[in-house]
Amino acid sequence: MLAGVILAGGKSSRMGTDKSLLTLPESPQSLLEHCKNQLALVCDNNIFISGSQHEQGIVDIIRNCGPLSGIHGAMTHIQMHHSNINELLVIAVDMPDLCSEDFNYLIEKGRKNRCLCSFEQCFLPLYIPLSGDVTEYLATVLKLQLDQAYIQPKQRQYSVKMMLKSLQGLQISPLKNTQLDNINTPEQWQQRYGKQPSIEA
């Protein structure tokens, strides 16, 4: 069974406020709600949120390792409590232009090749078939965070890119109309939507 995971636990330091709660223009939805609705079209409402600030959000077990922290925490939670789930689609909350067509295409290619799969030059969204190899990789790599806590995270290779490479994942060309831009700053939000970001009261 396929489940969706939304990575929404970042600090949003460049945006200056929690990106996941920003309200989309001409819509009552926040970025997080929008992502949940898009994922529900392909995951049958099996959706999990990575981020302790959210209701029922999954807390990172090992922090300060970027997206890998969120993926690891979500995988651990799912494997402990939802044994019927055997594949994940992981997305970032700040990529609102992705849609179910993009997700289905990525899932199809990942299933066909039985491996991790992302689009070229962009490591999220990411299709992950749950396996011992993925679990072992994350446990091994993130253990360094505990063993070498004195090293700044930026000095280590805690990245989805390295996970894809190490596990011989696949990167595919996106569909013609796929939009892989993410929105990290007020300036990018202004450029994309023509107004300043805001949170609905």
C-alpha cells in the first residue's frame, strides 16, 4: 500500500514564518492543506506529516539532518504502526505546483524499476519502495549524527541526493508541464503570486 509523506518540519528561516501555514491566493487552503489534497488523489488518504509543530505531525528522531531526518522519522513511525504500507511518496510542502499527474508518473517509473525514483535535478518528490536496504542506509548514515554530534551538519553528506546515489535510485525526466520550483522566500512568493505571503487568521 502506498502512503504519502509531506515534509513540513523545516525552520522556514528564509521565509520568516512557517511556510506550510501560508494561505494560497484566491484559495482558503494553506500550502499544507493543498499538498494533502493533491496527495490524497494518489495515496487514498494515507498521508503523514513530518513536523512536530503540526497536529499529529511526526517528530524527527534524529534532528538537524535536513529532509533525511523527516524521511527517517516518518519511515520509522510507519513501519512500527502501519505494516500494510510498503511504499512512500515523499513531497516537500513548498512545491505547490506539483499535481497528481506528476506524482502518478513518478510512482509508475519507480514501481516499474523497483527502486527509489525522483525527477532529474530535483530530489523531491521522491518515490521510496520500503525495504531493508533503505532502512539500513538511513540508520547507518543518521547514526553518525549521534556519534559525531560535534560536527556541524553542513559538513556532512546528509542529503537525498546521496541516498539516491548510494541506493542506485533512478532520476527521470519530468513531464512537459511539470513545475519543480519551490518557494523559500517572500520574494519568491511575491514573484509567483504577485502579493506578499500571509497566514489566514
